[in-house]
Amino acid sequence: MKSTALSLLSLCAGLLLGCTDETPNSPTGEPTDKETGQAAAPAPIIREAGPDCLTSPSPPVRVASPTFAPIDGGPPTPHLKVVDHVVTTAERFVSRSDTWTLTRRGDLARQDIEQHGRKRTIYRNLAAGTELTVASDPPTGFSVLAIRRVERTDDVTYPGDLAGTRDTIIGEPCAEWRTMESAATGSEWLNCITADGIELRQRISGSSWPARIATAVQRRCVSLAEVTPPLAIFDVKRWLDQNDNGMSGADYELAMATRAGAPQRIVRRHKGWTRTEDLHPDGNRSAHVRNPALGVVWQETRNTGGRLIDISIRRSPPEGEDATRRETISQARSELIQGERCWWINAAPGVSDMTVHTCVTNDGIVLAESTTSWGMARPTLRAVSFRRGQVARTAVMPSPDLLDPQTWGFPQG
């Protein structure tokens, strides 16, 4: 819930459209001097001279679309004008301080985060409701790319109204907005926002989690290149080795189902690549493409209507031969499924809240799976068809089009 809440908080500043040559408004829509009774600080507001606004002598202010409207539509709420800016915030713990640096240009934003000594970058298109995260950890050899559409949940509402609290943070006055409420926990997410749309504090009422508070603010023109992911990130070849030469592994395909149901899992293998497609109880579909020898895992999810919700790619050090599995097989009970001999083993040893037992062949093909999670047993999946033989590469590998930046609302120029 924590990570979801924080990612949603970052969306609450608004969905932005273009430039304006009016005086910046407060979140209520009234000019700052009328709201506070004090003269507003003069701020030059201009239209951009070019797409990167590099020729502008001062940062443009852009008009927000309905700030707290649901991503897939909903009633509009007060508009907010947001100046191009860079703001650094910090969460302070007893033993460490995590930093978040937000660079914002209109509806595009980049967040550079350092937590627990590790760094990651999140790019967002607030109008499209999409975000891309890229991270790497050189000491361990792990790297991750994750792209998703931010979807709202039934137990969360977005009031988008003033909470009534005003404050001054690093010399900047701000008004606190009630940006999100959770029916499940009764918590409120509160953002302190300046008159020109800069978030200086994010906190959760009734939570022991520390507030994220601004430590530095810079109002300046932000170029498009600063807030869009590098084009190389969308290159499939960067993440998936497209060369099958030297890869071993027998091709096969199988379908798995419960005793009473239609197939719920389809597995296909082409050389070292294995694709697993699952139909979930909520109607969503997911696909995993793995190559243990290369240390690559690709995952994609689609909703009930077939819309692509998210993609994640993880690269890690290659996995060696699973000697533990072979040793376990030698001691396990066996079964004959679809004409193939398999052995029942514990596929998730050491996991406290879940047990997974699989019936696996001597060459690593899972023909049955039994799972218990939090004491609740799921229906056992068993192979209802199985074939060894050639499988086309195109039936296994993801389509490069899925990483098209325009699919996710990220302009490239």
C-alpha cells in the first residue's frame, strides 16, 4: 500500500495542457492576492518560443486540466496552474534520509529517487496516466524497466478539496489539499501546494510514515529532453537478446486447467525462452517470458478488455543448473501426466505465507501445480494437453511494438 500511495500522490498535482499568459491562480482558482489578502509576488508568465522553451528567459506557467479527475474520465475539479520547476523533497528516518527530486514540465515529469542507498528514475505522463520506472543495481547485476497505466481502485476516492491548513516551508507559503482518501484504512493523503502548483509536502494523516518535505525549489524552464525517457530504453534488443544461437532446450507447448474448467495456463518454449500465459480470476491476463540462462524475465498484463496495463522487464545474473531440483526429484513421489513422468517437489521452499508444489519432469517441465496461500488452497492445475516439438519463436517472444513510446504517451522527437 505504501508504494502505491506514494505513486498516486505524485499524480495529484494535476493533468496539464498548455501555456497561459494569465496571473497564476491558487488551487481554489482565485488569484493569490485575493485569497491571502496580500500582494502576489510578481512572476513573469510567457508563452514558449520553441518546443524546448530554451529561448524563454523565465519558466512558463501551464494550465492544468481537471486536477483530480479519474484517469478514465470523471467530473472536473478546480484547475491549477503549474510553473515549470525542480523540487527536491526528503523523507527523514532515524538512520537515513531518502530524497526525491521532481523535474516538471506541463503534464510530463521525471522523479529521481534515492532510497535505501539505491537509485531509480520514474518518468510520468500525468495526462495519459502512465509511468515508466528504470532502475539498476550494479553491485548485484540487476536492472529493471517497468511501465504501467495507473488505474484507480474502488476503495480510494480523490476529493481534490482544500483541507484548510496553511503552512510555510523553506520560505514558501502553501495550502494543504486533501488529494486522496482510503475507505479501507480511513487515511487521508494531504499535499501542501504553492499558488503556482509546486508540492512542498506530502503526508498521510494518522500514519507513522514520515512526511516528504521540500528542501529546495527551483523555478526554471524545463526542456522536453529532461522529462522524457531516452529512446534507447524502448529498444527491445537492449533487454531481450534476439540471437538464439547457442541456446539449448527442447521446444514444447502445453495447456493446463483445473478439473472442471477451461485452460487457464498456456506454456510454450522455444529453445531457451519459455512463455507462460495465465488467465486470472478477475479476468485479467498475464504473460511471462523467461530465459534463466540470460537472467531475463519479461511480464505483461492486460485487463478484461484486452488493454495493455503494464510491462516489466528484469535482468539479473544468469541462473545456473538447478542442482537442488534434481536432488529433490530423486527423493520425490512421481506421477504420469499426459504420458510424461513427473515428480512432485516444493517449488517455493522457505516462503512463509505460500506453499507451491509442482510436478516437474526430469528436464524441468511443470505438468501440474498445487498452491496454498494464507491457508487457502487453490484448485490444482494439471496439463490437459502436451506436445514436444518445434515451436515458432514468434509464438514465444514479445512484440517489439509493446515498447513503442507513443503507446505509453511519451513523446519522442
